[in-house]
Amino acid sequence: MRHLKSGLKLNRTPSHRKAMFRNMVTSLLEHGRIRTTDAKAKEVRRWADKIITLAKRGDLHARRQAFAVVQNKKVVHKLFEEANQLYGNRNGGYTRITKIGFRRGDAAPISLVELIAAEDKAKKAEKPKSTKSQSKSKAPEDKQ
């Protein structure tokens, strides 16, 4: 029976599995998105949400717990500085999994895992605000 046993084994040893997910979470937090198989994506979402919740808490103990998982100090510092403004009003669900197809070699289902706030920031940067008042001010002036 597998009662109260959370997480997927993914046919790996515990040390390999832990190292793999630590690397994946570090890459996800650093780059904002990663491509991986569906099963790994579902599991890395759990790890990433836990780290972002620690960053929202923001105290020293939470920072040390995040350092135990995330392998890059710069990523942890950046996450702890920006976590409250990016995820302050959100209670979980900091990542999105989008299925993007199948891998060419073995036809494994591939997904894109991305941080919600990173995508929202990118959308805001792309949309330049143009209003009618700006277009009126660019009207040609009278020549005298």
C-alpha cells in the first residue's frame, strides 16, 4: 500500500530524483520557463510552489530552507526580493503547465512549465499604451 507517500519515483534512485528536481526548480526560477516531460512537470510544480511560498514568507529560516533546494544564491535573492510584489495576492498556483506535443525520439509527452508572474510581466512589457490624447498632440501645427 502507498498510503501517505507523496511524490513520483520516475524510475530513479532517491538521490538522483532529488538532484534532478533541485536542478529543474533552479532553472525554472532562473529562466521563468522550462520544457520537460509531463510527469516531471507535474512534480516540479509541487517543488516550485513550495519554494515560492517560502519566499513569500520571507524570514531567515525560509531563506535557509530555500537555499537547501535552490542551488543558485542569485536566484534565491532575486526570488525573495520580488516574491511579495509578484505573488503577494495569490494563494498558490504560481506555475502553469502547457502541453506542447511529443518528443521526437521516443514520443514522450512534453510540457512547458512557466511561472505565472514572469509571463504576466512579459505581457505588460510588450503592450505599449497608446491613447487618443497622444495621437491628437502629434497633429501638424499651423504654418504662418
